[in-house]
Amino acid sequence: MTGFFDTSIEYLKGVGPQRAAMLNKELQIFTYGDLIQHYPFRYEDRTKFYTIKELNEDMPFVQIKGVLKGKELVGAGFKKRLVGYFADDSGEMELVWFQGINWINDKLKPGAAYVAFGKPARFGNFFSIAHPEVEPLTVSNENGGFLHPVYPLSEKLRTRKIDSKTLSRIMQQLLTLAENRIRETLPVSIQKANHLIPKKEALLNIHFPKSHELLAQARQRLKFEELFYVQLRLLKMKLIRQEKMRGQVFQDATLLTKFYHEHLPFPLTNAQKKVIKEIYADLKSGQQMNRLLQGDVGSGKTIVGFICMLVAVSSGAQCALMAPTEILAQQHYKGLQRYADKMSIPLALLTGSTKKAERKKIHEALQSGELKILIGTHALLEEEVQFRNLGLSIVDEQHRFGVAQRSKLWQKNESVYPHVLVMTATPIPRTLAMTLYGDLDISVIDELPAGRKPIKTIHKFDAHRLQVNQFLRDQVEAGRQVYIVYPLIEESEKLDLKHLMDGYESVSRAFPDYAVSILHGKMKPEAKDYEMKRFASGETKMMVATTVIEVGVDVPNASVMVIENAERFGLSQLHQLRGRVGRGAEQSYCILMTDVKLSADSKVRLQTMVKTNNGFDIAETDLKLRGPGDLMGTQQSGVLDLLIADLGKDGPLLQTAREEAIKLLKDDPELEKPEHSVVKTQIESRRPSAMNWSRIS
Ligand code: ADP
Ligand code: MG
């Protein structure tokens, strides 16, 4: 069914096939509906006039009413310019043009009154505006105009003479046509409770605000609506899942009890106990679990994962644990092997480098059901990997996996989907989590194991290298180990490797008496493993590495992390790297090395790192600095393509929108009540969007 808002923009006056094609291509605007939702990103304030006397150079744009006293062409060649002498009752100023001089010269009539608009600049005692917009003073503009919309456009559109003015003329036309067809999309009760203006008024005022106040209300209304529908959709998916997706019931806790009594290596933190309870409740509920487990680096997620596996295994099911890198998979394997052996639970490691014969053995043991726990990389997703009864899939460090990959793991048991636990050390700010994982249940480990000393973070300039080296030497002499991380800087792998090798050489030169390990992504798995082992056993004291060590690697004796060119890392990544130390009982340090020249953003990042160890605070700052798309990587940004709301800034509004959505679904899960028909229509009318995948995380 097509309606008015599905009409192609081609049919608007002033558009036509050619411009329509440009707008399709450059801005993905196809229909009236797309166009009306192409919101301005800022406004030129034409509501108010300034007098020349009031001007100062900090004003962004000003509008002035005056008379053109005279004009002249000054200079020659390159420097030729047109100067207009412009005056009002308070003083005089200049209007200057360097380009399109002839055309403007023709239009400007000395003695006539004009409205000029532009950015004032100061030259000695007087002000001037370069390339102002000028319009003759008329009855329609003499009392001040409106807030003029400025639309997001591409360079290409501008070269084809489609500028903000053109677009706003087209928009004006569309709004006239559309005005009486704009449907209300929020129930009256929700509008009232949240002081929201009607949809129609919001759309008219977002494009052509009648006042600052109405503009603010329009923005609020449209943001709310956008967030509300994102949340409603996610919550609806969750409801459907809860109703339709059966999960295996795991209530046999024999192995868990045995592990608690006989083999628990350390007392669990209260936070660990709390999340285990939450997960256990899911596992025995009969509904399929889809849970995100968030916990800062070092908070002890691995053992939580293992304990949940025990519940599944007790009840006769198999478990999979998928990690993003081979190193991390190996580390999980070794770590869990200790516990599994004590409990006599068969487990295996499957990665890209598992030998063929071993692979075959694993495949068979999986199908017979004899193998209970399989740990590995994305190799787990291969077709040949078939379980007899996969009951629990755990995905570690989830943000490194694509969505499609995760869903494959889900489908490894087609009769009953396995329970899914996604573990992440990237603390996702609440606002983002509510959107990215709004349909998942979330558990948080918000406490580090006792006895950990907070890591001390220090920022040093490259000029202090000798001092830093002396510090490293002291630490190594005291029995500690050190990581030195180099960023990936260049586009080319070769150059990056060269950087790392140069770093390795200078470290080796500065510490000729210590053995230094090196680790990077291009090494063969055996070589990596060899270096990791040498470092983990303490044979080497220093490890020079790229960010391959970012996830998972666990060497409790390593207590110093030096990050070279720290300004080149994102905040979350810095925090993640820092998490590699601070795992033992000793005081740990993170030293951020940079050049003295730093951008404003880099300074904020470094200051934040020095100031706090709290992953959630860091994630919030990161979100503000970078915006949500970047934060999560491009593969996930689709879900965050919001038209007007900003997850970095609209947290409280999102919270309210979510609460309203929850209230609505509680009251009327099928949206059957007449007063909710607007919601039902809106949900059904929307095109299927990128949102759908979040279901499978
Ligand atoms: P992450 O959450 O970053 O994956 P890990 O599971 O790797 O953290 O745990 C970090 C370290 O803390 C490991 O050496 C682990 O054995 C240890 N650990 C986990 N839980 C506790 C606890 N309750 N008490 C003491 N140490 C713990
Ligand atoms: Mg981990």
C-alpha cells in the first residue's frame, strides 16, 4: 500500500527527475516521507536585528538593517573587490565581496535599504562582513524574520546549485501539501504526560521554527518519538522471544555444588554471585536466555562463564565458548582446563590452527556427546562443527564479532536454541546498551576482586623517556614485568611492523641485560604461543607488542603497561589495554607516552585515563567524544542511525521513552486498545530497518 508520504520527490515543484536523482544518490531521499524527515542541523537566527554599534567579533552571524551609502570597486586582478558602505543610525560598516563581483554590483543600488546577514569581522575601528547575504528591505522582512533552517547537504549537491535555500523552498512546498496529512503518532496520554507538542506542529517547527521556544519543543517531541519507537520495537521483540522461544531447562546443579565445595580457587565477589544467580534463574526458567554480561576488565567474567557451564553440563548439555582471537581462546582453554580436569569434564580447543587429526577427533566427540565443553575462535562456526546437544553458547568480548557470526552459533542447535551469554569488557554506557541490547537482559559485574590495588596512571612526554626507563628498570629489578604497546599507525602493515621493530630495538638497546619478548598479529600461532609462554613464565621481563594483547591476556605478575603514542588510541582501547595490568597483588602502573603536541580531544582522553579507573565513566566520555557509531565500530552503527536523537546527549530522554514504552506494553501488549491504534499503525507502517539484527546478539 502506498500513501501520500510514499510519493516520489520528483513530483514536487522545483525538483523534477534530475534533482530527484541527485537527492536520491547524495542524501538517500526518495519520498516525501524521507524529505520531511531531513531535519536541519542548525538554524540561522533571523529573528533579531543588531545595530552596527552593537557588533563584536565573537558574534557568529548577525542581521543588520541599513542603507547602502555607496559602493566602489577596489584593487585590481587578484585583489579586486567590491566594497559596499553600509550604515544605520548607530554607525557605519563595510560589506565586501571578492567573488561574483559583477553580478552583485548590478544588484546593489546606492541609497536603497537592505538587510545584510553574515559573520562580522573587525578591522581596527570598524566592522566588515565578507560575502554577506543581502536582501532589499521589505515589509516582509523589516520586523525580523524567522529561524532559517540549514540542512545537511553534500558538496556535490552544492556544486549543482542545491543549497540550503533551495532545499528550504522545496521543503516549504512539501509542508504546505503535507500539512493536513501529518498523522499523530503518539497517544494523547503520552503526549500529555511528557509535555510533548503534536506531531504536525513539531514537523512544521523543526523546519521553520516560529520561535526558539517552539523549536526546542519540536526537537524534544521528535527525539522522544524516535527513541520511543526504537525502544518499543526492542521491547516487543523481547516479549515475543519470551513467549515463543523455549529454552532447555537446566536445574541440575550437582556439578556446581561440587565445584563450590571442593575446587573454588577463590571466594567469589558479591557481584559475581549476583550475576550467577541471575543467569541460573534464566537457565532453569524454561525460556531461552539472551543475556549480556558486562564487567570491567579483570572483574572475573571467565569463572562466571565456567560456573554457568557446569549447570548446563550437569543437565546433560554441551557448551561452547567463543573468543575473538587465538591467543584469547588458548588462554581460556588453559584457564578452564585446570578447573575442568578437577571436575573430570572433557573439554577441547578448536581454532584455525588445530591439526586435522585432532579436528576430526573433536568433531566426533562433539557428535557423540562425549565432549562437553568446546572453546575456540570463529572456527567453532564452521559447518562441520556439529553438537549433539548444544545448550549454552558463551561469546567473549562480543564487540569483535559480527552479528552474523553470533547468530550462526545460535543456530547450532536447531531443535531448541541454546541459551546465549554474551560477555563484554567494553563497558557500554547505559544509553547505548539500552539501544544496542534493549531486547536483551543485562547483568553487570560492578566490583573487582578484593585486594586489587587501583592502577596508577601517569601521562609522560617523550622527553622524559630516560626517567621512564629508569622506573621500568626499578620495577623489573623488584621482580615485576612490563608491557610496552605500540599503536597501529600507518595504513600499511609493513610500516606498522617497522614501527614495532624499531620500538623493539630501542627497548632492547635501553635494557641490554633483559630478555625482551615481541608479539604482533602477523606472527605464526606457534611463535606467538612461544613468546606468550616465555613472558608468562617470567623468562622474559618485557613484552613489546601491538594491540593484539588488548583482550584477555592474563599475566598477573605483569604490573606495568607503557603505551607509546597514547594519543593515537581511543579511550576505550586505552582502558582495555590498561586492564592487562593490575591483576596481581602488587601496585600496577599505566604510563601513557605522548609527544607534547596534542589535540584538544587527545588531552581529554589522556586526562580521563589519569583521572579514573572506572570503565563506565570512561565509556561515557568516549561516547561524548566520538559519538555512538564510532564507538561500536561500523558493523554495528546501522542500529544507531538516529535521525535526530543523540545517544551521547539524550540519555535522560531515552530513559523516559523506554519507561513509557514499558508502561504501554504492560498495559496493552498487543496494542489493541483504541487509544493505542496510532502506535499500532506507526509500528506497522515503518519499513523494516537495520534494527532487526539486535535480536540475535
Ligand atoms: P575478565 O572479566 O577481564 O575476563 P578474568 O575472568 O580474566 O577477567 O579474571 C581476571 C583475573 O581475576 C583472573 O586471574 C581470575 O582468576 C581472577 N579472579 C576472578 N575472580 C576472582 C575472585 N573472586 N577473587 C580473586 N581473583 C579472581
Ligand atoms: Mg575476559
